[in-house]
Amino acid sequence: MEAVPSGRNLWGVGGTMNGVTLSSPDVGGTAGMQQAYMAVHGSDRRDNSIQVDGMIVNGIEGDGAIQNYFNQGMFEEMSYQTSALGSEVQGSGVRLNMIPRDGSNQFKGSLFMSYTPGRWQSDNFTDELRATGLREPNRVTRIFDYNPGLGGPIAKDKVWFNYTFRHWGVNKKVADAYYDANRSPFLYAADTSRPGIDDGHIVSNAARVSWQVSSKDKVSVYHDNQRKFRNHWGIAATVPPEASAIQVTPTSFVNVSKWTRTQTSRLLLEAGVGIYDQEYTELYQPEVLGGFANKVFDLGQIRASKTYSILDNATGRIQNAWNSPADHFSLLRTFSGAASYVTGSHNLRVGAQVSNGNWRLVQQYTGDVTPVTYNNGAPVSVTLRLPYDRRNGIKADTGIYAQDRWAMGRMTWNLGLRYDYFGPYTDTHDRFRDLVLGSGSNYSDRIANGIASVT
């Protein structure tokens, strides 16, 4: 698969499998900064099971559909299963199990590098397309991927490490997404000399340490810490660059700790914990916040701003400011244990999994309004927005299973049994008292000010 010119991500590789469809195409890594979702045999994207070394590391965001941007250089093997899933797996979608690289008694290194300049992309922008009014199609300006790695012994025959660094990104022009040349906040005129760029990159530091505690026991810890930066998230023909968002992930890591014990030549015991912790933000552009450019979700700066998101009903275009600023938090922990008994003709596996986690969404809008709606320059309405701090999560997502594969002559029995319990929670505590409204002493004032601003 390394020879296939893909984006070196889990959905790009998965899209090459028979029966797997993607929510959006990823041609040569052009979708590397925005996840596509796998589906198979009519399954939902939330049914996929993403695992590292057999440990579940699905995210909680998007009901489990949104995943980490895994560092492909860290894995020795990526195993996709699209059918005949056992009772160990809760969902009916694609099961992906990624096996991290182990170190050895010798120091060994690896290096993957790729770079695609924009001029290598073919051009299908015909006069017929130009005649429809399209000024410029989507075009790649560059794709890059630098992925060195090093592994070796910490203590020979006892402790080993493997470390991989990866920095990759995609920059591309978006069809008819230009900066606004009109100084009026209510009317838009495309500045065709300043096309917008959807620019993003990810930095990953991933490592695994393995310890052979005894002849029977082994402990390993895998950790992948990432930062993602996307400076014009949401940019489109109807979202000019100044109205797009800045997406930053202050926190994004996957950690898998696992213990295995070869009790006998037939019995294997294993237990572990998998954690996926993520925070990602949708920030206003610095100009919206008076030049504040620290790329953090700062409630004080948002409250102080007088630049509002404008919606032109005549064109469907958003202007001035992003229309959905937010700070997203999600944390999912999964604890699991299993025992495997293998005789050759008889393979039995029993185990249990318990997941719990937290989800939080914080939103506040400039002026507590979004959008201020116009129709070709004429005022229409103002939508007021309360500050928002919603918290919910999972108390316990529990699965207990048994899977048996029994070969009897020419007949093989595959038998499975699984019990699931799902317990969610919603935090009903009133958190609005902790949030401060923007300008205007109360919402009556805010409504009056909002109407005055568009009449």
C-alpha cells in the first residue's frame, strides 16, 4: 500500500477496499486536512470501529465518526475488515486495527517524503465552464508529507522504543472564493487579484515503548500527540476568506497502554486502556477581533468585538465573520480485557469492554448576534444568540462478548454472543450564569441595538 499514491490516511487507504465507499473523494491526498468517512454494505459512518493494537480509540465527537489523524509512519500493519465481524466488535461498519511498530535490539530508521506542487495538477477548466460564470476552479497549490522515524533498544533484550515524527499539509485554492473588495460590510465585491487559500497542516509526534517484563509478560505504551492548524476552515464561494474560521486543535492525542501474558502455549491474556482526548476550536479571523491573533478561543475578545457575521439572502453569502465560532471538547476512555484459548481446531475468545467519556461545546458570538441578515443591501432581520455551554457524555458503554470458532472436519462453526449496555448522561446544571453577554446591559437593549444597526 505504500506504493499507492494515496493521502496516507486511514480513509484514503480504506477507500481502496472492495465495498468501501467514502463520504467525499480523496484524490492523492487532496482531502488530507478534512476527514472523509468510510461506509460499507449500507452501514453508517458511526458504525466503524477504529483500534490501535486491538484497543478501541474511536472519538466521541460526531457519535464516534470523527477520528484522530493517525500518523501512518508509526504502524507496521493496518488491517481492515469489512464483513464477518465477530462479537468483539459492537458496530457493523469497517473494523480497522492498526499495529504500531516495535523497536528492536538494533537502531533502525525510516524516512518518507513527498511533495506535490500545484503545477502538477491537470487543468480541465474549459471555455464552457468559464461561460457559466465560474472564474476559477478548485486547484491544489501544494501537498507535502515529511515522515522520519527511528527505533531501537533502551535496554537490550528488555525495553525498546520506536518514534515517528510527521508533518503534512494541503494548500488549495477554492472555486470563486475571493477576498472582499467592497468596504461596505453589507455588500460584497470579489477581489479577483486576491484568491482565498484553504491552507492547513498537521504535526504529529508518535512513540511506542515496549517492555518485556518477563518471559510471559509484556507491557507497551503508545502515544500520538498532534496539533492541527487550518487557517481558512469553511472557505467556499459563499464564504470569503475573512468570513472563514481558523481551526486549531490545542489538544489532540491518542494513548494506548496494554499488557499481554502468554499463560500457556494455548492461553493468552490481555488487558489495556485506550484514550482519545481532543479539543478543537472554530475561531474568528484576527481582523474580526481587532487584530487579536493568538489562535485561542478568547471569550473576552469575542465580547468586545463589533464585527458581526452578515448573511446576504440574495446570494446566500456569509460576510465579515464566521457564523459558528465554537470550542469543542471530547474525551473517550475505553478499558478492555480478554482471554484467548487456541487449540488449532478450536479458538475461543471471551472479554469485556467499558467506555466512558465527556463532551462539551462552548459558543459565543460577537455582539450576541449571528447572522445579521440583508437582502442585496437592504436590512431584513437580526438573530440573537445566547452564550452556550453544553455538556454531556457517556457514563458507561459496556460490552461483554464470547466468540468461538470450532472446526469439525469439513465444517466450521462461528458462534458469537454479545451483551451491550449504553448509559449516557446530560449535565443539566445552569451554566448561563457563568457566561457574560456582549455589549448591551440586557437582551432588551441587545434587541434594540441589533435592530438599530440594520435600519
